[in-house]
Amino acid sequence: MSQPTIVPYFSFADGAAAIEFLEKAFGFEIIQRQDAEDGTLIHCEMRYGDGVVMMGTDAGRAKGSPGVYVVVEDVQAHHDRAMKHGARIVYGPEQTEWGTWRYRALGPEGHEFTFGTYSPSTEPPSWA
């Protein structure tokens, strides 16, 4: 099982339409998908070969502004290092509803980086 440590993350105004396009046009496969009660995409992981992309719906995010998710072991220590070196923090360390930890910061020219303990895989989770 392959587990990448750096994963592109995309936010779309219409996440469900993006998934359909990626499947049909590019041959991406859904690993896992989570939708809200109203059917809006919350989170999706898709694979192509041994690569993984993550995505969600966020109509407020700038078009064409992908982020990067990076797996780290110690979110608090990583956050503190980023702060020490002047990173602009979008939000500080927080525990997710899935029991993992994450924080978001802006890198050069405003690109968003999320650092967290969740480790995506090219295989569906056992609970999916």
C-alpha cells in the first residue's frame, strides 16, 4: 500500500462536478468520498496510478488556487517552527472530527499549505 506524504488539495465551487469530470476525462478513481446531508461534497480522495489528490467544496476559495497537504508527525511542533519563521497562519493546530490533527498556513505568494497527521493512501480505508 502506497502512502504519499505530500498530496495536492483542490477546492471547487462544485466538488461533485469536479469528481465526475476527473473520472470521465482523466480516468481518476475515487478512493473515498464524504458528502454532507444536502449532497454537497465535503471531502474526496482520488487516485491515478500511485498518486493521490484530495478535494472538497469551497465556493469562497479563489479559482485555480490549489493547496498542498503535507503529512507531519507533530503538528504543534511544526506549527511552532512555521510561526518562528514568519509563516502566516490561516488557522492553528486543531483536532479534526476524524481524530487527526492539522493546521493551515500560507506560503510564498499566498499558496496554502495544510500540515496534518492524516495519511492518505491509494487504497480505500477499511471503514469505507
